[in-house]
Amino acid sequence: MERQIMTRISSQAEAAAATGIDRHHPQNLVELKNIDKVYPNGTVAVERANLDIAENEFFCFVGPSGCGKSTIFNMITGLTEHTGGELSVLGTESKEARKENEIAFVFQEPTLLPWNNLLENVSLPLKLRKVPKKQRHEEGERVLELVGLKDYTKSLPSQLSGGMKMRVSIARALISRPKLLLMDEPFGALDEFTRQSLQDELLRIWSQDQRMTVLFITHNVFEAVYLSSQVVVMTPSPGRISDVIQIDEPFPRGENFRVAPSFSQYVQSVTSSLEH
Ligand SMILES: Nc1ncnc2c1ncn2[C@@H]1O[C@H](COP(=O)(O)OP(=O)(O)O)[C@@H](O)[C@H]1O
Ligand SMILES: [Mg+2]
């Protein structure tokens, strides 16, 4: 569980060697080339966005409200079409990639079914795909354990705190073993203590998984620096990607990173990039 980033890189390289992929050029999971999004009412939400997202990365998107962060996510998941440029998701078009169940999302509102217990809630995506009950419940137990809720399989959402509901939401997203996990301000409604413990949980889950890439939207620069391997900085009107800042700090991260001088330096460079 407690691994250094080097372990991640070397096992990634081993996996790549086994499949014959050049380890120095890991495949990009997502590529945005000169992406524009103009909504039908004329709003230019995103303009000429360029970004390469490689496997196993943790990308945070920061930028003021309305700068196009959610729009970029919606284009990646195929919820809305881009109006210019080229977008590739898992080597294909986003709509095709979505069909493969390799993309999952988590939103700020957990949207659980109140009359279903946690096991039923997290295994719903498998039920929709007609996976047999025994198998989907096994998978449900696996992901509830992963988020620390294995003793709550029979509980109802109304019995849970906000942080626990978010864990259930994350578990439901993980049940399909996605390659790409998109999270749109997932911790924005949580108190600071719960937020920090979920950040650590999320990093632990991501470190355990050797193939998942996380894209995460946040307003919070501290959260972005703590979580990311790369921070994407966006500017508004029209929404542009103005900077991609690499957070060159090994994983696992913990309290020592939150108070380290390097942490404040990264926070400063992201903040000053946001101001330009
Ligand atoms: N469906 C829509 N139709 C028209 N304009 C939209 C739509 N969705 C978002 N916008 C506009 O596009 C811009 C970017 O929005 P959004 O991607 O939601 O920003 P963010 O997630 O960074 O707050 C904003 O000006 C917003 O008002
Ligand atoms: Mg948004």
C-alpha cells in the first residue's frame, strides 16, 4: 500500500515492457489538441485547449468559477461535443470510450438512491449491465472495503455522514475498474477535516491501482497541490489552459508534505499562475 512513486513508475515500466509498449512514451489516455467549445448561445467556454494526459497520472484542474473546467470534463466524457480541434479519449472518440465502461465520474453531490442499501447502491452500475447478482455483490463488497465501509453494506444512505456518502460515491465509481476517474469538485461540500482524510483515502486508492488516471476539479489550491502529479491552471473568458505545473513530490504523501516548504512553494507557484 505505502509505495513510493518510483515503485509506481517501475511497475508501470514493467507492465509496459510486458506488453511491448515503449516505457519512455507511455500512451496518452486523453489528448486535447486545440480544443474549442462554443455553446449554442455563443458562450465561448473553452478556447484552444491543449493537454496530454498520460496513464497513471493524477491531474487537478484549478481556475475561477466559469473558466470551463466542467465543460472540459463533459467533453472528455462525451456529454457535450467539442466545436473545434481534436479530442482523443482512450485512443478513440469520447463516446466510444464511454461505452467500454472505462470512464467513471464522481460529482459533488453523491446522488445515492435513498431506498437502496450501500451494497445495492455501489453495485448499481453492474446491475444496469446485467451482471449476475452474486458477482455484483462480490464486487460491491470489494469496493466498499476499499473505501473503508465494509461494515456498512446493509446501511441506508440516510444513516451516513456527508463524508461517508462521498466514500460510497467513490466506491460506486470504482466498481467498474475504470481507467479514467473524473471527479468534479467532489470534496467541495465537506468540512476541512473530512476533506483531508478523503484526500488521503483517494491517494491510497489511486496508489493501489496501477492503471487508473484521476482527473479532479477543485477551487482549492492546497488540495490541488497535495493530490496532484500535475496541476492544470485555467484562466477565464474565454477558458484557456494557461499552465501545467508538475508537482514533483513522491507518493505516498502525508502530513509532512502539507507542512513542508516545498508545499508552500508549489501553492505559491500555482497561485501566481492563476493570477496571471
Ligand atoms: N449548457 C451551457 N450553455 C451555455 N453556456 C454554458 C453551458 N454550460 C456552461 N456554460 C458557460 O460556459 C462557461 C464555462 O462553464 P463551466 O465549464 O461550467 O465552468 P467551471 O466548471 O470552470 O465553473 C461559463 O461561462 C458557463 O456559464
Ligand atoms: Mg464546474
